[in-house]
Amino acid sequence: MTEALGIDYMALEEAHSSGVYAKRALTIVRGAGAYLWDSEGRRYIDCVGGQGAANVGHAHPKVVAAIQAQAAILLSCPEIFYNDQRALLLQKLTQVAGMQRAFLCNSGAEAVEAALKFARFATGRTHIVAAVRGFHGRTMGALSATWEPKYREPFAPLVPNYTHVPYNDLAAAEAAITEQTAAVILEVVQGEGGVRPADGDYLRGVQALCHERGALFIVDEVQTGFGRTGRMFAHQHYGLTPDLMPVAKSIAGGIPFGACLIGERVGKLQPAIHGTTFGGNPLGCAAALAALDVLIEENLAERAAVLGDFLRERLSDLPKRFRAQVREVRGLGLLFGIELRSKVAPVIKALQNKGVLALSAGLNVLRLLPPLVISQADLEQVAEAIEAVLTELGASELA
Ligand SMILES: *Cc1c(COP(=O)(O)O)cnc(C)c1O
């Protein structure tokens, strides 16, 4: 159809897009389940998964129906009013998360921003402890918690009083958390930072230090939430009780939406200290209600655990078989990473040529974030494509 219209979408984006994204030469026009189609009609197995926004799969019929129905009823309804969809979503979301309240917003960075502001408001303190390789978003507060120097340096000075400590190092956390610490913010698996899972003992230790020293514990589940790691939320693997939990990405089946769950230790928040126009909008709430129903009805968290085990088992010997190219295979559920000894970009390109779309996490980690509805047969295809690409690239390096 695109050719029939004679429109060059890539050229249009090149001419008019901001320029802050490095793009692949591929125009995606349609999705269903774990598949995407480009403008030429070619089908791909999707292991990008909307960068984590597509856990229930593309165009899930229940999410589509909820969006279509709500669009014809009410789109805009700021939180100066109550709303039916919002009330039902707040009930379901807090129940699923096991936390009392939630602030609703539109993206991950906003959910993190809310957590940081609430932590400062609730404690009257200003210091934030974050982790080396942690990623929490790109707005100024969230960026201050993000570690990657490439993202930070052009925008210095950032918000003051942020400290970054080595991940999985409890002694370093112990030294950094003081009576001035408003909050510690961590991911259970560092996603953008290279698919690095935390030790349960480390996370529990940090939580205990927060309790001991009057700081709040922010667990950023923007990428790990909603079934991705094999539990509804990744912190449930380790029995944690976050005080603040930013979520977004997959929360509303692909519609832009986010939330910051709020636990009891936060205490009472006051009107007017925070807010956003689109927060808790009925369209997003209806979509999120449908997406949560799908996650629960289709047991997608358990599916992620089973399929994640399959993939880990299937690819566990890569470091041995491709010793010169693969350093490590790691992850939790279907948040999957393969650390290479060289740059990942050529591998991603070669996979695309074989009909598999994958992500990077940093310069040398291949990251897979397939929709949780993906079939085991398609994951097997992905595994075979990775093996074929490593074989080809290995051979060309030797030649
Ligand atoms: C993606 C991500 C964010 C930022 O979410 P946006 O919706 O892109 O603003 C924050 N934290 C984590 C852990 C993420 O993976």
C-alpha cells in the first residue's frame, strides 16, 4: 500500500524528526501478537516488543476492543473529577501490586519523577542513592538517577545530591545510605544497563538499610513489571515491599501510560504537590484494565517464566560454543540478555535480515524483550537465527 501511494516514510521522518533517535532502515506498519510487518509486507518475529510496552502482544483483541469502546465514550477527564474507568483501574492495579495507592501518569520517566518527588516530600530529605548502570528515564530528575554518562553529560548540571553506587554491592550501599537519604532507587534487573539481575540478598539488604535509616525504597519496575520476568512484578521473586514503585511500558497494552504505586511508609501526600493533565485519563485506564485482565487470564507471567527457562536452557551453551564471541547469557523470565565480546549492532542487523527484530542494551549486549504471548516455536526460530548469525559473523571475522 505504501508503494502504491508512493510515499517515502523514511525520508519524511529523516527530514522532520527531532534527530535524537538512531533508526533502523525499516518502516513498521502493523503488528499482531508477537509479529510485526514492514511496509513491504515482510513479517518479523518481534523481540523488541515495543521496548517492553508490548507484553500482551500487538493488537490484542481485548485491548483493542476496550480502546475502541472507551474512545466513543470519553477520552478526556482530568483528575479534578472522579471517573468510572479510573476508579476500577486504581482498585485493580493496587490489588495486583499489593500497595495501597497509585499516582497515574503517562510514561516511565514521569512515574520515576513522581517517585522521586514523593520521596523528597515524604521524608523532607533531598539525597537520592541510585546504582551504577541504572536507567530510570530522561527527564531531569529521572536522568539524575540514570547512570550512563552519554545520557547525562550534555545536560549537566543535573539535580544535586544524587549518588551512584556499584550494583549488587551491599557494603557500598551501606556506606551511601545516610540520615539525609530520601530514597534509594534500583531496578530488580537492570534493563537498559545490560540485562543484569540483582542478587535477592542485595535487594533485601538495601531494603533493610532503608528501613533502618528512614529512607524510602523505590523499586523501578518500568521494564520488569507486568509479567516480564516471570512474576507480575520482579520484586516478588525476592519478597520485597517497595515504598514507591514506578511502572509504565506495558501497563496499558501499548497505550502511553504510567503509574507510581505508593506504599504505607510514604504517608500522606497533599493536593497540588504534583499532577499532570493526562494522568488517569479514561482511555489509558480502560486500556490498562483490559491489559491487566489479559495478563491474569492468560497467565502471562507464568508463561514468561516457562518460556524464559526454555530460552535460557536452549542458549546456555552459547558461551562455550561461541567462545570467541559470547561472554555470558543472563536474565530473568523473558527479559533476556546475551553479552557479546564485540559490538552488538552487526548481530542485530543480521538478525533483522533473518526476520528477527532484537534490541541492544549498551554497546555489546543483545537484549530480547518478546511479547509474552510469543510461541515456543517462534523462540526456537529466534535461537536458531542467533546461532546462524554468530556462525556467519564468526566465519567472516576469521576470513
Ligand atoms: C524505559 C524505562 C524508563 C523510562 O520510561 P519512559 O517511558 O521511556 O520514559 C524508566 N525506568 C526503566 C527501568 C526503564 O526501563
